[in-house]
Amino acid sequence: MATKQTRRSRPRRVRTAEGERILRTLNEFVPPAARTHLRQARREVLLAIRDVLDHAIARAETAARARRLRRVRVE
């Protein structure tokens, strides 16, 4: 029986009164320019993690290929 695949989306953030108060308080202490820098820094960290994972995957695939292609001496 085939199942219908649904597209995954980001979980919606639930806005609560307490959450709104926290955001307002943070916005008072963190200026807009700093928020922009923090967003960009978060993006750069995620890109760096992606590079590390891509490199690790490539190494694992190369090692797996090398194991499969190993010569075996037959007597």
C-alpha cells in the first residue's frame, strides 16, 4: 500500500505572551546592527558545519570504495 509523502516544513513557532516579552527585552539590549551581524554569523557557522560534513562524507565514500576495490591474491 503506497503512502502519501508530505513535504516537511519548518516547525511553526508558537508565540506566547512570555516569548513576546523576551523578544522585546532582547530587542531593547541588542541593537539592530548587532542582530544583523549575529544572523550572518549564525549563517557562517552553519555553512562551516556543512563543509565539515561534506568533507567527512567524501572521505567515508572514498574509504568505502577503496575497501571494495582491494586486490585479493588467489593461489
